[in-house]
Amino acid sequence: MSLNNECESLQGLLFTDNLYVNPRYEHKNNSIKIRLIIVSIIMLFFLLLISTVLILIRTAPIDHSNSVTTFSTNTLPSNGSSLDFRILPYIGNGHIATVVFSDFIYMNGLYNGDNGTSHRARIPSTLNWQFQIDPSSALYTLNVSSGTFTETLENDEIRIERCLFASQEYTELLLAHVVLTRLKSTGKNIHVPIDVAEQLTSIDIDFKEVEHREQEYILLSGKTRQVENNQFQNEPLSVFVYYTPIPVDGLEIDKDETTRTYLFVTSIDENQSRAKRSFDLATEERQPNTVLSSHVSRWNDVWSNGHIHVTGDDELQRQINSAFYYILSSLPPLATQSEHKQFYGLSPGSLSRGGLLGEDYGGHSFWDTETWMFPSVLLFYPTLAKEILSYRIALRDSASDNAKLFGYEGWRFPWESARTGVDVTPDCCPEVRLYQMHITGDIAFAARQYIAVTGNRQWLMNELGGELIYETARFWSSRAIYNNEKKQYEILTVLPPDEDAQPFKNNSVFTNAVASLSIRLADHVSCITDKNLPQTWLDIASNLHFPFDNSTNNHLEYENFDLKNTTIKQADVVLLGFPLMWPMSKEVRRNDLLAYEHLTRDDGPAMTWSMHSIGFLELGDFEKAQQLFRRSYETYVRPPFNVWTEARSGVGAVNFITGAGGFLQAVLFGYGGIRLSLEQLEFQPRGHLPSQAKKLAFHGIKYQGFSIDLSIGNENYDVVISAQDHHNSVPLVYEHDQQQNSLKLGDHLSFPIDTRVIIRRSKALCP
């Protein structure tokens, strides 16, 4: 046990819970003073026995060491004379989030602005106050394993530790857990002044005058100033903010105290009673250490539920841990005491940003959600993946209306989505609003992956999952037209993933592929949904035109694409190979990777290179794959807190979890050799591990109700069936080297590197 931990244990023995001072009741009664005297006597006794140890504890320097789960610095990043909030980390829990020390808090689903001006509504921060002391040392630490950010300031007299976190237990809560520790006996009280820049107004929210201001709490309530769309939103959105007032005179530790703990609570929700209930629980029914420890325990459960472990490369492990943290902090908790709330999507800039129109995409959801972030979440946390899909299902009326608006059937999802599901693409970019429709196929492909992992019949039949799949297929069937000359179906006037291909093109190969897969998925699950597809739909799925250059053996991005003189923005054609796994020869796969790598803009987004890395790992070009893998993250991740940025030069969108999602896919599907289809889960790791890694282990891969651990070494890889959900699992079999055997809980199997193992249901979902 470390000296700091020993100190905490000793303090737990010496001090009663009443040494916590609730900022609401900082006046102390006589009984507390008597107890302090008794405690002081006990302390003197212990000091006689272990004085040397205590001296070491109290004078121990701040720990500057970095583990694979902590990211620390003595000096916060700055931009001129101000903090550089672009590369500061954030804390969040899928309901609320904030960049540490910033001026705003954001809430899931709370948007202000009309149609293309919609953006996340800015709630004034209650956590951006600062201690006014002259520290001899300072340390700022993001701990991704516990979901906390800690500021530690120290001088000769006192150490201040402020721990900020967004509660996993009660998602309405943002908290500051502050511990003052006396470092030198002075025989007097120590006073810590605080600079509070209290903001009671917002550009986005029409707050009433403060409804309640007492020692107990302050209440702000208001409504957003504009609805997003009159057809799908009847009135402005409500928000209620309860928070603990900061003592006017700052914080204090009495002359007889060694330590004192404060808990500053903020509770935010669109439902007033829910916000108040969570506030009361944290301030009246729980001790501050319990509030913190419960939050940390739930984060521990998240990591134990699924994680990646790297042996031999701590830096890569840090990259993986931070990437998962930033994505998971914008998703609902795995387990919470709060009421379930509708989830409103993952934005490229996370839940912690999006309050300024034109920056960080306004907090809108794009194809990034399903294509780049969803797959890594799905493999470890399928319940969270279902939350992502629930967002699209909840806004189905808007999707249906959007299809009808353009003369089509089914559900057409918007390129940019916020609260109501109408297209909130800004007026600057009408082309993407009109023609960027592959997102509907991307959502259907995510549903395909979800069914492949879970086989969730309940979701298909009773939670509108079957409707999502059928209606997206119906859209594509209405969108395709038959070309009598080509004797094939076409999808015209679309914008592919390569956004440089404006204003529109015909027969985007990626768009046509996701359209075909969407229709095929609807057909595959029709045995469960009882929604039989017309033969015309199936004809479209099997006979769409794919532009191809027979002279170079390349897929063309779209009709009449120039392979020699065109520059593209990002991964497009290479996505056919992965994640779509569209059938093609190794020669064509290699040709596509090589051709489009050289055509891609150097300043393109990070996830492009992740997909190229996966492709070259498939083909066995390990040196090339390693080069592109490093390119996918090294210049996009900013120290000291591993914050992702969209652009290599400059910054672009920040807390760019789209890039983090692409990077994680390269680890999982590239170096992990994992492939997922409707029929089976495949493992075929190539044995060439990334960077300096000696071993790569994936703990808690979910498949058909089982948890699977995959450990990859240089010569062999192991597959362990580590857990089983008896309510949602089905019998599994595995195939290797032309042999088939049953698979059950506790099985531990070992296979040579670069051989394929297939795991599947013993009885197909749809025989």
C-alpha cells in the first residue's frame, strides 16, 4: 500500500463522517467541536507511535508518475493568456458533460436554434471556479479508469485536491469533491479564497430570475429560446439546474483539523423533480466519499465488462484507454440509478462541445456515429450500441417525412441530426443536405452488426428494430432506377463519403453497396419480422451498378471517376473491403488501397488511415500497415490529455471521437483479426502486433450472450469463453481446420497464428 493510501486509511479510522463539511451547513455546532477535541487526543496517541510515518505522509511530494490510465501535467495547456479549452479533457456520462474549467455544460438532447442553426444549448458552468492561492506545486490529472479529473495544488501549509466527475450512478449530477489537507501545524485556521465567476444567463436558454437562493441550493430554470422545428417540436425545451453555492468567504480548515472534505453538487435535467431528487440524494442522503466511490466503482465495472490489454507497449495502451474513455463518456452508463432517458446521439465532438454554430459541428450526429464509433462500442458493450440505434428509431417520424419530402418511400435519415431528426445541416452546405444519403445505409449496416452480435429477436419484433431495417430497405428500393442500356439498377445524384465529390455524382460504389446490404438485411430477418420483401427489392439488391475500371482492376468511387487526377477527402472506396466486406479478389483489394491512398488529401481526417491499415493487415503487408496505423493517431492526438483533433495541421473539431473510433477499429479488426458477419464471428490474427506490443488481449468480446477473451501472441492465440448471460445466450459451435465442436462456458482453446476460427450459433437465427 502506498503512503497516500495508508494516510487515507488512517484518516478513515481517526475521523468520523462529520468531518465532511457540507457547504450548505458550514456553521459547526458544539457537538462537532467536542468530537474534534476527542479526535485530537486520539491523534496525539497515534502520533507517539507512528510519528515518523505521519511526517513522511504529510510531506510527501505530489506524485508525478503516469500510469496507462492517468494523464497528468503540471501546467494546463494555454492559448495566449487563456486556457486552451480545445485540448482540455472532458467529463461526462451520456446525459451531461463539460470540458474541465470551461464556461459551459451541455445536456443530452438539449438544443437551441431553428433548423440549420440548431446547436447544443449552453448551460452556464457551475464548476469553473478557481482557488486563489499561490501554490508551490500543481498537478492536473485525468484518470480514465475512474472517470475523474483531479486538480492538486500545494504550498507549505495546505494541499487542495479537487476531483471533478459526472456521476455514473445518478446521471443528473456533476460534482466537485474537494479535500483540504493540512501539511503543517500552524495553530490557526487556514482559509482558501475562491474566485467565482457565476453566470446566471445564457445566449441559448431564457433563464428566469433565480427561483431559489439559500445556503442549501440555488435553482436556475428556463427554456431554450428557439424550437428546432415547428413540425416536430411543439415548444421550447426545459432545463432545471440545482447547484450548491460556493461559500462567499471561500473554504476553510480549522486549526484542530488535519483534513476537511467538501462536496459541491450540480444536478441538471429537463424534469424538475428528477433534478431535485438527485441533488437531494447527493447532498442529504450520501456522504461525499460514498458518492465518489460509487461513481468510481461503476467505471470499474465498465472496464471489467470489456477492455483491451497491451503487453509491452504502455504508450499504445494509453492511446487505447483514452480513446475508449472519450467515447464512453458521451454514452449512457452501463448501470445507473437514474431513470432511463432517451439518448440523442453521438456527435463527432462528443457531448462536451457543440455550443457554437460552426464549431465542433454544433453537437450534431452524422454517419460518424454508426460507421466510426459504433463498431468498437458494439463488440464490448452491445447494450450501449442499442442506445445508439434507439436514437434513430425514436426520430423515425422525421425520417419518414424526409423521404416523402424528396418523393421517396421508407425512412431517409438526415445528414445532420439533433433533437427532432430533421436535417439540421447549416445553410452553408445545401449539397450535403440534399445528396449525402448514404447515412441511411450506414444506419442499416449498424443494425446489421447489432443483429450479428446479439441475435436480439425482442429488438426486432417489439422495439421497432425490424421497422428500422424494413423502412431503410424500402427507401433504397424507391431510390433505385433501372437503366435499360446497362441492364442494371442505378442510384443517381448522390454525394459519397468523399465530400470533395460535390455537388453530386452517380452510382457511388459505397452508397450502392450499403443500399444493397440494407435490402439483403431486411430479407434476412424477414423470418422474424414477417415482413416479406417484394421480388423487385431483391432484384435491386443483386443487380446494382458498381463502376469499375477493368484496365486497372479498380473500383471507381463513382461514375466516370478519374483515377489519375482526382483528389479525395477521406476513406470511401476502401470501405468496401472493410467494414462492408464486399466480395472482391485480393488483387482488387490491394489496387483500391494503393490507388486511393495516393489520392487522399494529406490533411484528411484520422480514420481514413485506420481503414487503410486494416486493409494492408488483411493482405499481409505488415510494414505498410504499421506505418498507416501510426499515421492514424500520432499527429491527431494532443498532449497532455490525449484529446483527439480532427485535423493534423491546425485543430479542427476537438474531442474528435470519430477519429478515436477509427483508431480502435484498427486495433480490433486490424491487429485483432476480428470479422463479423450475419452468420458468424471470425478470428484470424496475423501475429504481427502493433508498435512494441508483445501481446494483445481483448477481454469481454460479446457474442450471442457469451463473453469471449481473445489473447494474441507471436505464435498462438487463445480463445476463452469467460462468461455467459443465461437469459440471452444460445448454443455455439466453433470451426477450425475443417473440424467442428461445441463451445461452452469455461472453454479455453489455443490456435496457431494466422489460422481462422469461426464461431457461430449452432442453429441459425433464420434457418
